[in-house]
Amino acid sequence: MISPVQEALLSPVESLSERGDVLRLLAASAERARGGSGRLVLLRGATGTGRTALLEAAAAHAASLGMRVLRARCTPEDTGTEWAVLRRLLGEETGFADDVLTGEKDPGPGDPDAPHPRAYATRLWRLLLRGQADRTPLFVAVDDVHAADPSSRRWLTEAARRLDRLPVLLVVTERCQYDIDRSGTGLAHTLPPDLVRTHTLAPLSTEAAAELVRAAFPGAEPARVADCVRAGAGSPLLLRALLDDLASGGAAGGPAPLAALPDTCAALYPGGYPDAVAWWLASAGGATSAVARALAVLETGGAGAAPGTGPAPDPCGLAEAGGTGEAGEAEAWVPRTPAAGDGAPAADGGVPAAGGATPVADGWPGVCAAERREAQAQVVARMAQVDPARVAGWLTAMTRLGLLCQDADGLARYAHPLLRDAVLSGWTSGRRRAAHRTAAEELMRRGAGVAVVAGHLARASVVAEPWAVDVLVQAAAAEVRAGRARTAVTFLRRALDEPMESGRRAGVLIQLGSLECAEHPAGGIARLTEAVRLPGDSRDLVRAMVALATALARSGETPAALRMLRTEEARLTDHPDLVRTLRAVAVLMSDHELGALREEYRRLHGPDGDSPDLLGAAHQALIVRYEATAGLISSRDATARIRGLLEEPADPLAEPFLLTTAAVVAQWADELDEAERLVRRALDTLGPLLLHPMHHVLLDVRVDLAAARADFATVLAAPRARPPATGLPGPGPASAHTQAVIALVETGRLEEAARLADGFDPRIAPDSWRTHRFLYARGVLRAAAGDPAAALEDFLECGRRQAAHEAVRSVVAPWRVGAAECRLALGRPREALALAEEELRLAEVWRTPRVLGRALRVLGEATGGRRGLELTGRAVEVLREGPVGTELIEALVSRGRRLAASGERARAREPLREAADRAERLGAVRLRTVAEGLLREGGARRAGAPRTGPAALTDSERRVAGLAAEGRTNAEIAALLHLARRTVETHLTACYRKLGIRRRTELTAVLPPVRPGAPAGTG
């Protein structure tokens, strides 16, 4: 039970959180001393735990009880001054100074005639009591006794032996903390336990620290309170300094609301918190300070912690997939590890370490938490040049105090980044760079992951060892795979600081320039130009030229790219195979400038060019592609020739061109699965050439494959399908934009399609295949919006541009089909018939289901009568043999329309119902609406899936909606179902439309309850 006296001691010091037990001890000891029975109370604790505040509170209480208070605070300077504590305690007592200074000095250890030291302690103790026995009881307060001089310490231990029958309470505070340098024995080391009451102060608990924060900032958000608690690290000193800094920005009427805690002390004012941390470190000693700062350096250089990087948005779109392409595009592409022996990381993915170990893919060395902690202690000890055993003990002790915590890997880390920054602020940038270098070397020697080692190399001074470049390049590749392009750029920029031979430097420049170009089309051109100008191997030169030409073309400088390639051919006269590779690049670059494209094709196989038997496989594949668009070859012959070329050995530099061209031709030939395999294979062969002309072609093929299968969700989820940023130069609309416009039209979202189409102006876009296809897509949009005249202009302009470049076949864009339909809608059947007949003539040569089926369908529409009925029937039969897409649905609709027009309404219902059902399954809203409208005109009702309500959801939509109703985020749903986030968004949009809701929170009310035992998200 607390006595009134103890309550009096507690009440004025309520701010001393969780110190009630020691305050009660001090209050009881003061009462005992007043009764004539004194004692020594020793308050022990780590720096910042509030020892001095407790001592002052106890002294104030003793004074309130009428006790005479004598105070002394020891400092490190006292160790060279004898009796420093007594001088401070009794400096104002008359005669004390003279007695000490004129009396005998404390004997030295070599003086055999000197009295025993205890005699001096006894004499001084009597001096202390002289004149006090008849006065009030004494309260003697000595702070930081661990810093006292030896004479004063002996006097204090002697005093403790004499207090039990005297009205004197001696309260002493002593720092008790695990330091790297071993401290001396404590004051009570030689005293019997019954002569001293020792109390060790524990760090503040989380609850007590949170109460202090809430008292300073009432109503603070729990997350911000927790941040302050972690930064306070269980230390009243640090926490109060932090709260004072945070409160300094408040208005005159009170403190400002608690803001988010910064990660750097530079954001704090007036800076009491970093000063408190600096004082804490100074109290711990030089060795402990070095260890604390070495640990901070080690933590700041961890995996992915390259300087200047963070959670900033990635303008390249790399976070969505992991590869790079032109501005705004990304793809799930993983660079191939270069072969060993070319100055690159080893083929097994590891970099040979200095000590024979091989870094793991990521993380610290060690198979368990205990081994990782041991490795951490060893590395810190090496950085600070101290005993590793002491470092391990210090890490454990500081974790118990609250300054450190353990992460999921068992490694010790600072409780908050702000605390780490305050610790590190005592080191100059030069010291930090040197420490990072030591950390990198030691971690490399121990086989740490390349990401960890590279994180330190990025902040270190130059190492001048080959392994440093290897680690940085390999870590950059891993960062690209993880979607952290900015960290990869930092690693590669740092790699350029290291000395290396010109070929290796060219490779780093190519990768760095590629990543910089991904953020902005012209961003890395200077790096790539430097790579081209470096002396070295001819193949390295070609890699640099390919990357530079690609960057120039994507920044809208295709003529400059072509001029550069032609000029640099002169440096490769002794390497005809490499010259052919550059010419292949020129052909593909010319896709942006189709006038140059025709010239390059003629150069390849004209009378002044190489004969076919002297051309490489990639060049022959390009000729097949040209012949396919010019209407000179059938799909069967084209496919056979391409497959034959794929069986021949290919030069690694030319292989991406061959595979990509083969994928394009396979997609045109309706060999969709084969095309998809070729795309994956081509992406794998690109390796570390992060900027390559085949990247955007492969991405085009991938989205075209999804469109051919009527996979609208995948088309609309493509990162490059987003609206463009206005005013940016570049290659104009991508295939993803074209297919997204068409997908939005087919799914009944005309307004969104119009907004996307309005982002481009074909009049100023480059004269490329992409722009031609975009004109076709805009024509589809205008026709669906009920403007056949405007649509006809787009279709005809698309045809004019393609014809001007000898691309007569509609494998790229079926503009004749669209133009014929518009002319029929405008009442010009003869013109429509001429276009349809020409389309069929060309389709009969190419002979793939989609091309031939489209041509038969539109010719049937234009012809009419029994002949038209036969043609649409043939179209349905042909398209049933092709990929599942919208072409078959359109043919079924045309078949039903022709049957109804010929008076066979009953027969018309079957193809129309099939068309409506197929459109429903694919989500083709436009075609479903047309089919159902024709059914109603024929007096039939469609019996099929409902258009609205929960039953109208597809299986994929139902799964996504069910997970969203459970409270999952889009990112979580995407991870659970292995979908892209854009796909999830598209499914949810369809769900909202079908369910008639506008918000995510309404899903629970409109979805049917989950069956017992059904999987999550099934609805």
C-alpha cells in the first residue's frame, strides 16, 4: 500500500513513465534516513533511460521533506582530478577545500610509508558530517558515478559501510550498458548486498512510450504513434527529444498534428533528436560508436537499397512486367545471363567470389537465422575493426534495449530509419564510402547475394577489381526482372566508375543506355553513341549500333538511324555476316519510314544486292515477310520456307531477327500457337541487349495474338494500351493502341474507344505499319458509331498508304473489308462489290481461314441473292477451321441476314442464335447486340444466357467479383488468379455493368451467397 509520503513523491513526477517502483523505493529510503538509518541506493541503467531525471525527482522530494540535499555530477574529465565528487558536494562548506588541499594527499601505490587509503576516506567522511550531525538529515545525490575519479569512488564505497546508523541517504546513478570496450567494475562490486539497494532501469515499454506520444499529440493516428515509438527505441531521452522536434512546428495555440515521421534527420527542427543520439553514442565510447555506424552503413546498403532509388513511379511501366521496350511499354521478359568467359557473370548465375565462395541469388550468407546473425556480426566487426564476439553481444543487448530489432531473416536492424540516419550522421561521406567498400568486399568474400553486395558497391568508392563490375551488372539484370528499373540504372551508372576494358564498357553502356531510353525515348542516346565509338570487337560494335539505331528510331529519328547504320558499315567490310545483320536492322528500322523500307528491301534482293544463296536466314525471312504483304506468296509456302530457315544454324546476333519475323509470319498464317512459342523464344534470345528493334515487334505480335483469339481482357490489360501522353515525340500509335480501340468497340465501350483514338493524329504520326493499322481501327470505331462516311475515309486512307508501299494484301489491316461494308451502308453496292472481289482474289492466294473467311463474307454481303447466300455459307465453313474469334461471329450474322433477306426466317434463327451465344461467351457486346436485333426482327427471341444480373457473369468475372467482395485489392486478386492488374480491372468493369452497380462496396449485396465449402471467390 502506498503511503501519503510515497504519494507525495509520485505526484510531481508523473512524466517519469513506468518508474513508480523505483520512486517508491526512493521515498521509503528517504523516510528511513530521516529516522536515522541511512543507506546507499544505486540506480543503474543504459544511457537515456532516465537515471538523472529520477535522481532529480528524488532530490526534490527529499528537499520537500526538509532534508539537506548535496549534489554532484561526475564527468569523464573527473578521472584526472582527485576527490572531484567531494569538491562538488562540499565545495561551499567552510574549510573543506583548505583541509583537503593543505592536508596529506592521497598516497600513491609506491609509497610504503603512506597511511591506508581507507584512512583518508574515513577522515573525509568525518569532514562531511562535521557541522551536519546537529542539523537536518542529508540527501547526497551523485550522478554518473561510472565517470568518477578513483579517490571519489573509494570514498563512496567507504561511505556505504557507515550509513546504516546515520541520517544520510546516498543515491548514486551508474551507467550500465553493454559496450564494445569493456567497462570497469561497478560501484557496488566490493560491497555486501545488504549494504546497497540496486535498481536497474528497464527501457520504456511500447505501451508507455505510446502514451507519451499521445500525450504530446492527442488524436494522433495509430500508425504515426507506432513510428514515434520505434524511433524512440525505448529511451525516454530519445523519445522526448523527438517529440520536442516534432512539436516545434506547432502554432501558438498548441502543437501541430503529428505528421508522418521522416526518414532523415534533416527534416527535423531544431534537431534535438540527432543531438541526443550523438550524445548517446559519445557516452558509449569510440568503439561502440564505430560499430553502431558500421551497422547503419551495412543496413543502408542492403539488397535493392541503391542510393537515389525508392518507391517512385516507374515511367517505363517496368513494374508491371519486367522487361523494357520503347517509352511506356513493358513486357514479362527476363534477360539471359551472358555466357562465361566474355567478361560477364558466370553462366550459372553466380559471380566468382574473392574467397572462392559464390554469391547466392539474393540475400545474406547462411542457411538459417543464427548463421546470418553470425555473418552480420563478423562483417560489422571487420568494418569497425573490433572483436566479433563483442559485436555479437552488442547486437543482442541493443535488441533487448529496443534500439535494434530483428527482421524476418534474423538480422539486426535499427528500429526506425530515422534512428539509423541519426546514428550515421556522425560520419563524413568519405568514411561512409570506405565503409561501404569494406562491407562489399567482406560480403563478397562470404558469398552474399549479388543484390546485397551491389547495394554496397553502389555507395562505395572505386574497387578497381573485375568482380565489382560483374556484381553490379548481374544485380542490374535482377532488378530489371523485378521491375525496379531505376535501381538497375543506379547499379550500371556505378559500374561505369570502375576501370574495365573497352568491350566490357561498351556492354555496360548498351544496357544503361537501353534503360535510360526506356524512361524517355532520347534519354540514353549519348550512352549508346559512346558505346559505338569505343574500340573493340566487331560484334560488340554491332550490338552497340543495333541499340543506338533502335533508340534513334523510337525517338522519331529514323533517317538518322539509317544514316548511322550505312555509315558504320564501312567499319565492317571484313565481316560480311555482320554487314548483313546491320542491313536487316535497317529494314526493320524502315518500318517507321515505309519509303525507306521499300528501298532497303530492293537493296537486299535486287540486282545490286546479294543473291538469295548468299543471304543469311534472317534476311531470307525478311524477304518472305515482304512477299507475304505484297501478295506474292501463299501462307503455306511462306510457312514452309520460314520453318526451313528455323532449322538452319543462326548467328546469335541475327537470331532475334529470324525468330521475330517467323513469329509475325506465323501469326499472319493463323498458326497462333506456333507464333506464341516463337515470341517466347525470341524474347529469350535477346539476352542483355535491353534495347533492340525486335522488342516492339514482339510486343505487337503478342497483343495481335490475343486479339485474334478475341481475348479482349488481355488486349485491354496490355501496359501499352493506355492513352498516350500528349506532345511526346516517338513512333506514333502502337499495335496495342490499335487493338485496344477495336476491343473497346467490340465490348460496347465506344466512348472509351473514342478517347483513346483521339490521343493520336495520323496526319503527323510516322508513316509506318502501326499508323496504317491505327487508321483501320479508327475506321472500325467510326463505322460502329454510325458514321460510315468518315469510316470510309479512314479505310481508304489506310489502303492508299499501304498500296504506296507495295503492301497489297490485308494481312496487316483488312481495309477493303471495312471499306466495302461502308460503301454498302452508303448505298454504293457496285463500288463495294469491286473491293470485295479484289479482297477475295488476294485471299485466295494467301488462303488462311481468317483472311479467306472475311473476304467470302463481305463478298456475299455485296453480291446478295442466292450467290451471296452461298458465299456467306462458305465463309462460315472456312472460319470454323480457324482461330476462335469474332470473324466467325460476323460470318454467322451475315449468313443469318442473307437467309432472312431471302425469306427463310426460320433458317436464319440458327446462325443468329449461334452468333449471339458465341458473342456472349467472348464478351463481344457489339456483335451480340446485332445478332439479337436481327433475331427480334425475325420474330424470334433468343434463348440463352442473360445479359444482366449475376447469371450473366462469366466464370472469370465471377471469380474476380467474389474476391473483390471479400475485400481483396486488385493487386491481391491479380496475384491469386495469376492475372495482370489491368485484366482484373477490365473484369470488374464488366461486372459492374452487368450487375448494375457503381462501387466495389455494392458487390456483396448483389452477388449470391457463397455455397458452404466453395472456394474463395467462386460466388
